[in-house]
Amino acid sequence: MQIADNVVDATPEAGPTVPIEETTLDPAAPVPDEQQEDSSLARKKWNPILTALGGLYLVSAVSQMVTRPDLVDWWTIAMVVLTGLTLVALRWLFNLTSLSAQKLESISAILAGLVLINTLFHLYYLSDAFETVNLALLGVGIATFFLPCPRLTLVLACTLGVWVIIAWSSGTTAAWLHFAFGLFAASGLRLHTEFRQSELKNAYTAAETEIAKRKDAEQALRDSEERYALAAEGSNDGLWDWDLRKHRVYFSPRWRAMIGFEADGIGEHPSEWLHRVHPTDRPKVRNALLEHIEGRNRHFEAEYRILHRDGNYRWMISRGLAVRDSESKAYRIAGSQTDVTARKLAEEQLLHDAFHDHLTGLANRALFIDRLDSNLKRRSRSPQYLFALLFLDLDRFKIVNDSLGHLAGDLLLKILAKRLEASIRAVDTVARFGGDEFAILLSDLREPADAVIVAERIQKGLQIPFPLDEHQVFTTASIGIVLGSPDYRHADEMLRDADTAMYRAKMRGKGSYELFNAEMLCSTRGVLQLENDLRNALRRKEFCLYYQPIIYLQTGKIAGFEALIRWNHPERGLLAPGQFLAVAEDADLLVPIGWQTLEEGCTQLQKWRQAYPNLAELSCSVNLSAKQFGCPDLIEKLDRILAETGLKPSALKIEITEGIVMQSVDSSMRILGQLRQKGIQLYLDDFGTGYSALSYLHQFPISTLKTDRSFIARRGTNKENRAVLQAVVQMASQLGMDVVVEGVETPEQFADIMSLDCKYGQGYLFSRPVDPTVAERLLKENRDLRPASCLQNLPMFCDYDP
């Protein structure tokens, strides 16, 4: 450096080197012999100075300063270079006469500070830089370094980096390098070495290199700390640093904010963290920490709930890594904490959705079967344990759903779910299996009668009307009950039997319950066999039609027939509709069976019309099921059948029940209108059974009403029925409709309907349903079928009452 060169030039000519021993820190230490030989030298010993400044520690030491009274004009330059956190002081001896005032000012301008003292420690020059030093920052209790100039003492005592002191004496070139370090520990290194004058420049260069390296290291440290601080501030994670020796934990501001605290709202003890962990999760977190600290796990990771300041728990996941000493003992562990509450809530919602019905919030089939299996296992371990399964199916739900819409149907199911939950205990489970089917698991019962009590409680709750927007709906449910027993090993077995009992209850009547027994199982197996036979019958065309005459009451002649289905079972013989249609509907076979019989009826009627031209008005009525009526391709299929059989549309009478048309009034009007436009006649069957079609009757394109047989079944004991029948006949007449009275079985009933001016009648009094051969014979004879003529000659082929 340029300054060093100037210093060398100003230094007196050097003589031979004189070795200087390492100076002791003890003030009473003896003076080296080499120095004692020069009696003109005055020696002064300086003790080490230990200074505490701002949490940093400074160790500096001054060896024996060599002074000579004859060198009063020789001065020491103390240069103080402030470089960031490093303050470097360079002192050297020079001849004042060789340094002009201009050079002195130039040096002072280049350096951060300049101090001149002579060998008697008299202050000669102090640059302005030292005048601005804030001495208050240096603290108190600092020992005097240069007694004649205390301000310089204070300045030099604050050295934080490398302090190089160089001094010369006559005939001797010597140098002391003093290093003072102060990073969180009181440590000092003093190197005493000899330099020849020619080596002095290299010493300065080495000091400069050391300073540069130190500055680079400090800058790298600052950059690293800035990156860390930026990453910590920008990250959404909270950071923690646990000093295992001091039992103190540093929590970053983000960590504290994650649980609702400000920077100073939480302490540094580990309990501030662990005591807030949920009691259930706390052992897991402690074990994970201990296993990692002891080296059994490569890293620490734990997922837990932690108490927020608002009193609620948040889900967190913490990860960390320990720092270990040479003996692999952990003395520090640091890591991060991530808030995973949103993810955990999403997982819990997915788990809930996987085991619960989305509409009602009840358990679904999967969760119900899991709990049912648990009860079965408990029953196998404890033979005295008693539980029961109830299987529930709503009656007439389809009518509500189709007539009022799916939103009303969904609302009905939601209300029903709440009523079912209110009927059971907390330990019980109610689940929705789909549609209008529900299952109830009654756990830990005292006696079998408790299951029946619950079923009756449910039935009683269903008696309260269901408010569906502007409507109030009444509905009932059929319930099957099965008790847990050693015979059951799988959940599906109990569900099968509960469903069987429910089916038997539905057959008994709406709003019933039935307790499963072994006989039902046999019946169920029979149903399965019957279903299989039905599929074969459809393929083999084993279904046939029987025809019951509809007569003109005035003449007793046949006006037409109603086609009624029968099944020619290959093993069981002729089966009536009541013996298989319900099973066919459950097996979704009712629609294909219906189309097959409709085509057969049209084919048969066309043959008769061709064979007997005099019966040009002969017609045949065929029943359509609700599922057939709702088929999207109903009109297309009817067109195809009529075209293939050649039957005129006016000869075909379609019978639909009052309940079918009331399921969806608007849709029914549209379909009925399309049928009527094609010339097909429409019969409204079972009219007056309570579906309130009266208000819509004038809007339906109906040609004929068929009254329910109940109106005349108890003719002699119920005058109200006769009055209703009379009103129906009069209303139909005013609307331009005909009336067919069904169920005429006695001469008295015949006399009554004749007095009401009914046009058509149908019943056992005139003829039972007969096969096509007998029906054709009746057509051929074309005789009067009223009782007064030949009622005694009517064949009795079937005892079934359709």
C-alpha cells in the first residue's frame, strides 16, 4: 500500500535485528535480557484490556512499548480505518521533521482517522474523525490505554477487527501484530514476531489480506442472514429453533401468528409449544421428538392439533432436524411448522362423504354394513348380546315424487331422516340405502320386544303430515325386523332377511311391520325361483290372455272384452296375476310382459273382427301399467303394434288407473291427448278410489269411466255407496262419457245398476274371464248374457277374481 511505503521511507535506517521474546500478560514479568542491556531504554508494561461492548467482547493487549528520551522528536502514527464492523489501527514511529504539515493533512484525509503521539505519549495531532466519535456508545469502565490522551484511548479500545501496532527503536526493527475478535465469546490471539525492515511491507499486505477476507466473510454472512430472513418472512411456515442445552425455543413471528399471538405474546420455554398441543396428540409429538433427538429417526416429523388463541384447534405439521456434536449428541434442533387445517378439513369432508348420504346426511350403506359387522363380531364373542336390524321402505313415495316433483321428494326424504333419527338412541345407527329405503341398527337391546317398540314409534311419527312447500303429504312405511342371532355371520345375510320381512309387511298392507322368521326365508327362496321362471316365461311366451265380456246392460249382448293376463306355468299350472305380477314388477319385467300381452290382445281382436263382420263395433280393453304409461316410446310402440296387427285404433281401449294419471297431471294430459288423437279410446279404471281426479276429469280426454267394484260390493248395507255411484253416472253423462260398472255378481246388484241408467256392466253375473276359445264361442252365439237368459250355461274355467 502507498501509505506503508511512505512509512518505510520515513523510518530511520534499520540496524541488526534484535529478537524479542513473547511478552507475558503478567505486569510483574521480568524484562528480556536484550532490553536490559540498553540502560538508556525506558520500559513500560501495559496490562491486557478486556472491554464489553454491546454484547461483544474485546481482548486487546499492548506489549512493552520501547521509548527513548532522545527520540522525543520521533512520533507514533495511530491510523484508525473504519471498515464496516472492522476498525484497524496502524501505529508506527516516524521522524516529525520528515513529515510536512501538507503530508500530514493528506494522510488524515485519506484515512478515517489520524492520531500523532510521541514516545512520551504527548498528543501532537488528532484528526476531526475522532472528534465525531460517539463516546457514549463505548460504555463505561474502560481502562485508560494512553493516559496522556484519553480520547484516543477510548477510540482504540473499540477495535473490533484487526489491530496492527508497529514500533521501531534505534538499531532495532520490531513489530507487534495484535488481533482482537469479539463474536459472542471473549477470545483473543496475540502474535509476537520479528520482522526485518524488508519484510515490513509484506506484513502490511498480509494484514490487508486478512482484513479483506474478514470483510468478505462478514458480507457473506450478512447475505446469508438476509436470504434466511427473506425466506422466513416470505414463507407461510412458522420457524422454530430449540436450544436443548438452555431449554429455550426461538419462535418466529409467523409461528406465533399461526396460533394467534403477537411477537411478545408467547415465551421461549418449550412448554409454550407442547402444552398447547391437543392432549390426544401430545404423546405422539413427544415420542417423535425424543426418537429423533436420540438418533432413532433421521428427522423429526409430527402432525397434530394445536390450541389457537381463539380457543379452537388448528391442524399443524412440524418437521425438524437436530444439530449434533462430535459425540453425535443433539444440542440443538430447528425446523418449521405448517398449517394444514384446510387440508385436514378437506380430508375429513371427503371421509364423511365416503360414508354418509349426501342428501340426508345419514350413514350410507358402507358405514352401516361396517357397524353391522361390528355388532355381529360382538355377538360372536358375547352370546347374550342382543341387537336388531330394521329395514324400512316408504309406501307411495313414487307417487309423491312423480306428482310433486323430485325436489318435493328430496324434501320428504330429508324430513323423514330427521324423524328416524329422533326415534332412536345415540348408540343406534340409521342409514339411507338409496331411493326411499332406510336401514336402522339397534345396538345393545335389553329384549327382542324393544325392536318392535321402535318400529311402532317410527310408524307413529309418520302419522304426522309432511309439509312439502305448499302441500301436506301423508305417507306410511313398511318395516321388516330381524334380530341378531348366532346363525348370522355376515351383514348381507341379515340385510337379506330384513328385506324379506319388509316385503312381507308390504304385502300385508301399507304401514305394517313384520318380524322375520324361517318360513319367510323359504318364501324368499320361492320368490327368487319365481323371478327366474318369469324370465324364462317371457322368453318362451308362456303368458296368455283371458277375456271377460263387457255387456250392454239393456240387451245382454257382448260389447267388448277386457283382456286379463294369466301365466301357463309349466309346473304349477295356470297362475292368476296376483301370484306373479308383484314379483315381475320388482324384477323390472312388468313392461316387457305388458307389451307382449298387448300385442297378443290386438292380434286376437283383429282375428275376431275379421271372422265376425257383424261385430264391427267389437272392442278390447288392455291395462297399461304405470311404467308402461311412462315409457318415452309409448306412442311409437302402439303405432307399431297396430300397424303389424292391422287393428283399427278405435277398436283398442286403453285402461289406466286413476292413480297413474294423477302422478303427473300435465304429463298425463299430454300423453292422453296424443292417444285420443290417434282414435284410441281411453278408460279410466278404478275411478273413485280417492285420488281426487274429479277436479281434472273434464280436462282429461277420457271416453269411459270404470267404477271400482267396492261401490256395489256391499250394496245392501251401504246406501252411501249407491249415492256415490249415482253421482258418478250423472256426472259422466253430463261430460259425455260412458260408465262401465265392474263387479256385478248378484241379480240385486244388476237391478240397482239398471235403475241408475248405466250403459255397460261387467262381472261374474255375466261371465267369468274365459280363454280365447270360449270367448270366440260366445261371440259366435251372440246371445244375451244377462241372468234371465242363459246364465246357468256359462262355463266356469277360473276361480280367480280379477
